[in-house]
Amino acid sequence: MSSSQTSDSIEIDQNHDTRYLINNNDKVNGGNTQTDEAEVRVKILKPFTLPFMRYNNLLRLILLIDGITCVTLWLAGGDSTQLRKSIFHFTITTSVFDLACLALARMILLFLLWTRFEDTAAIIIDHPRGTGLLRRKTIVLFLSILFTLGFMAYSMAKLILLYLPASKADRAAMNSSYVGCAIASLVFTLIELVATLPANTLISRVGQYRKFNPSKGTANLRRVLGLAKENANLYRYEKMSIIIIGELPVCLLTVNNEFWIILGGVLALLVSSGTLMIAPYFFGQVINNAITRNEGGLNTTVVILLAIYVGGSIASFFRSWLFTLAGERLVARIRKMLFNAIIVQEIGFFDKNRTGELTNRLSSDTAVIQNAVTVNISMLLRYILQIIGSLIVMFILSPSVTGVLLAVVPIIAIMAVLYGRKLRDLRKKFQDELANASNVAEETIGNIRTVRSFNGEKKTMNHYGEMIENSYNIGRKLALYTGLFNGYMGIFAQGAIVLVLWFGAKQVLEGHLTAGLLTSFMLYALNVAMAFAFITSLYGDFMQAVGASVRMFELMDRDPELKLEGGLKPQKFQGVLEFKEVSFKYPARSDTEVLKDINFKIKPGEMVALVGPSGGGKSTTVNLIEQFYHPNTGSIALGDDDLRNVDAVWLRDNIGLVSQEPILFACSIYDNIQYGCDATRSEIEEAAKQANAHDFITSFSEGYDTLVGERGVRLSGGQKQRVAIARALIKNPSLLLLDEATSALDAESEYLVQEAIDRAMNGRTVLVIAHRLSTVRSASKVLVIDKGRIVEEGTHDQLIEQGGVYKKLVLRQLTAGATTNPSENTA
């Protein structure tokens, strides 16, 4: 992908041969686009592409073939005299001149409508006329779909009229070219209807995201249209062919290994579907041979049937195996991409989103998608082929009876669409409620000791019960709508079979059909009915996947506000670390300013202490140095470089952080110390010795391979803290950040941890935050933060002499220390 920016335009070329052109009067300053005028035009030049041609070119090719085929079949129906008769003595039941004219009209009309949609699909974003233009495009597409439906209905009616009034003699004399013209018109209008639907999906998705920030709009719009995105520094979306179903971009196949797997599955699908198409015909032959007492023909037909079913079973095995294999590989890739998308988000994102909701997307949401893109895709293709093949054979056997069956199809299709939309909305709400319940469960189990100590079991049970009750209420609606739809489908599908049986039996009585052909016809009709029933069920599953995946794809599409990688990588971590007029508000608490115009410097090799009342902003300062957030105003500099421009990964590699509540992972002590770097066992043991952790580690029977449990629950507070110090030291950091590292420890543990900290601080730049003043007495500079501002600055002795906030803190701690432990002199 290449990108170029000027003051007048921003043009982005895609590998997918898709281009978006934004024309406005922008001012580009440091990568931030500020729009002088509200008008931003986005022109979609090539909204869809296929491996060999543009999507709209394929549509035009279909129209051209449609027109040529129908006109050719009409011309082939007789000599010049018959053609003149079909024109000047036209009757709707004996001539297809109307179908030829409609094919030409359809070709011209849809060609103009589709061209207008493509060439003038300019959507004005954040502009008063934007909604109007979007409405015009929607009207154009609506007219295309309406005209196509009209053409398809007329073609179906025409085909029925050609056959229904005819006697047996008239049917034998029926012009096969005329029949072919009617069938071709019906098939092509169906193809054109299906081909128009993705354009409608495109407009609806653009309309949904019509208002976006112009500085990020191009990237957002690319994702709205279902195009792959690439970010070489983080992860890469593989180039995919995409089918859009509703709001869900279902990744059907990739152009790499899955292509050949899918190709094999498609070939097996064609073979298995072909056997289903052939078998009913031979069933009819079995009946005819039995009636005519042809034992030899009967035996031969049964053997052929057996061979057909064996071959179909083998092909079905390969179809199911290959499609499922490709789907599993693809879903595994989606799960990886989703986790990658979550893990690179800025810390502010995790402040706003609960852990249970995110893990629910990784588990239940992807499970729903997995079912949709594996077995369901295979079954959907199979049943579509089954319907098309059965209808073709049924038209050959008896077009009039087939027309009776098709009369109920539009009613079933309309109800299926309405049901699917309702199911999609309910399923999305259901997944949201499940995510809320998961949040409650995860939070409760993760803090079970607090829950137990405050006797909060009943409260949390009631809260979780409410969440489950909410999901149950939505589930009841899902069950009701599913039951109503299944009953509706049963009435119409079974009623259609009875109607076909009655009409076919009349044809047998009149001598138009044999009993064997009627049997074959009924088997084909059952194939169609079963396929329609399964497709409607699959449609419901796809709508469930849509509801579950909307949130998942929104998350995958989200760009982190703070990039994980990219920026300056100095040779060494050196220079003064300086806060310059820094002010900051947490994204989740944007109404509260935590830091206000902070200014201070930390020189190389210097130890600086931050003290002050709780909630004053001390830990926020550490968060800003770690680039968990960026300041709202002001800047933080490392030497001559603004931290915003420094690579965050490089920066954190040079920083060691020890927090008040060290978080250990549920693995061994060895893995916890090694986390974040590649170190040898000797280096890990040396870091543990520096952190006063080696002795207690070796006292365990499994030593460094001891499992610490979830969040380090099997270790004491002092042991966890020393493991955390070893984890920080293993990186050999240039800057050591100590955030209340000893505040939660008893006297003995504090002594051991403080000894480890004193050893770790040698030769390093240190920023230490502490309530216990014994920790900061040796600091070369003490900063007192109160209510987001630095109110005092100096050494311990200087601040005591000033008699300000710092002295009050010292006296308060001395008083508390004398009360709790008179032998301990803390200041």
C-alpha cells in the first residue's frame, strides 16, 4: 500500500485494486489532519474486486450473456415466418418475443443503474447533503433489486404459462428453444438478483459509518468495506477473498494453503451433489421396471444406485473433511488476529473495557464464528447445488408441476429474511448479556477472598442471577421466534409437497406422467424441500454469527491510539528525563485532572523520590514514563527526544518496574523471572540472588520450577515482591521505577525487600514512590505531590526545615510508627 498526502488531496492505493480519493482543504501538521471545511468527499471507484476482473465488470458480462442468450434462443425457435408471427401475432402462451425484449431491456436498464452506482457513488461525509446522496444511492440499488425481482417473477410466470394450458400433443410439439429461453431468463434474473445484493450491503455499511473523523476516515472506511488491512510492525491480515453476509465479513478462503483445500472440497462437493441429483431418477426407473416386470433392468438399476451411493458417501467424506479443515485453520487465524488486536490496544482501552467482556469475545464469539465458517459453509453450498440441480431436473421432467412447487418459494424466502434479521438482533443482545454475566463471574472468582471475608456470596449470587435472568429472557424470545418460524416452514413446505403430489397424480391420471417419473419427481421435490429447510436453519445460524461477530470485528478493526511499536530507538538510554508542563486526565475519568502542570527533572544516576497523600498523582507519573498513556498537554523528554516519538518497546526494555502489588503469572518461578526477555538459568539465578529471592526459592522442593499459582497465590507477599524485583533486574534496566514496593509488607519482609532494592539501585537512575519515609531518606531529591501538583522539592533535610507538607507527612508517620512499633525509627 502506498500513501501520498498533499494539502488538497489524500490518495490511498490498495493492493486490492481499490482506491479511495478524499478531496478537501486540509492542513497536515505532523500527521494530524485538520479540516477547514466540513466537506469531505469519498469516491468509491472500485468497490469490489475478484481475482481476474472487477466485480462490476463481471456483472456487466452477466448482463451481456443474458441478453445474447435469450435473443439467440428466440431467433432459433423457427424460420422467418414463425418469427414474424411471434412478433405480429403475439400471444403470451405461445411466443417468447416478450422475453427477448425484456432481456434487452434488462441488459440496458441494469447496466445504466449499476454504472451510475459505481461512477457516482460519492458519499459526502459530515456534510448536510451527505444523507441525501446516500439516500439516492440506496434508491438506485432498490430500483435495481425491484426491477430484477419483477423480471424474475415474469420469467417464472411465463414458464408456467407455456406449459400449464398445453395438452399432451401440444407439449410434444412445444418448441424447445422457447422453453430454453424462459428457463434462461429465469436463471439469469436469479443470478443478477444475487449479484446485486453485495452492492446493497456496501451502501448499508458505508451509511453505518458515514460520520467519522476525517483524519482516520480512510482507514475506517477500508475496514467498513471488508478490505484486508496490514500493519507490518504488529501483525498481518492475510489477503482474503471476502463474502459479506449482513454485517459479517465471512472469510471464506485465503489465497495460500487454504485455497487448494477449499478447491478439493468444492470438487468433492460437486461429486456428492451430483450423486444426489442422479439417484432419484434411478429410483423412478426401479418403479417402472417393477411395473413392467423387467427383472434384468431392475437388477442393473439397483446396482447402479448402490454404486452412486457409495461414490457419494466417499465424496461426502472428503467434502466434510476438507471444508472443516480449511475452516478450522481459518478460525484459528481469526482467533490469533483477535488476540493480537486486543493485546496491542492502549492501556486506556482496558480501563474502559472489562476483562470478562474481552475474554468472552475470544471464547464464545469465536466459537459461534467457528461453526458458521466451517460446517455451515459446506452445508450451505451443498444445499444450494441440491436445490439448483433438483429444480433443473424437475423442469425437464414436468415444468408445470415444478411451477406449482416454485409458487410457494417467494413466501418462504421473505419470511426467512425477516426471521434472520430478528434473530440477528436478538442473538447480539443475547451475547451482550452473556458477556455481562461473564464479567460478574470472573470478577467474583478472581476476588473470592474479598468476597468471602465480607460475606458477599449471596450478593454476588443475586447479581449473577440477574445477569443470567436477562440472558434467559432474551433466550425465551429466541426460542419463541425459532418455534414460530419452524412451524411456519413446516406448514408451507409440507403443504407444497402435498400440493405437488396432488397435481402430479392428476398428471398421471391424464397420461402426462408415468408412476416412476412421479416417484422421481417427488424425491426431487423432497430434496428441494429438505434443502430449503436446512438453508433456512443455516441462515438462522449465520444471523447468530452476525450478532456474535459484530463486536468481534469492531475490535479487530480498532486501531490503538498509542502504537505499540515505531519511533526513535536511541543507541543508549541516556540524558535527562524531564517533565515539562505535563497535565493529564485518565481516558476513563476525563472529567478529573490528575496531574496539573508538572515540572521536574531526573538526571542520569540520580535517585528521585515521589511522596505525598494518596491519590495525588504519584503512580500516574510512573504510568506516563512507561508510555501507558500520553500527556494531554505538555511533554516528557528523554534527552532531546519527546517520549511520544520514542519507540515504546525500546523504552520499556530499558525500564524496570516494581509495583506495590506484583502480578505473577500462573507458571513457574523460573518463567516468571524470565518473562519479557531471553535469559540463561545462571543469569536468572544471579538476578534472584540480587533480589534476596534465591534462598527461599531453593528451599522449595522443586526450586525454580515451583508453580506459583494464579497471581502468585502460593507465595507470600514478600516472596512475590522479591520475584518481581528479580524480574525487573533480569533486563538490566537503565531506569528503575519503584511504586510503593514495600508498603504492603511486614517488617521482616520489608527489610529483605529493601535490602534488595538498595542493591538494585546501584549505578542506575531511580524513581521511587513511597509512603514509608525510611525508603526515601537517601534520595538525592524528594518531590512532594499533592492534588496533582508538585508543592515542594528538595532533599529530606531541606524539606524538614521548610516545615511544609513533607514535614507533616514525616511527623504523621513518626507518630503512627511510635504507636504501632516503638522500637522502629522510621525517619
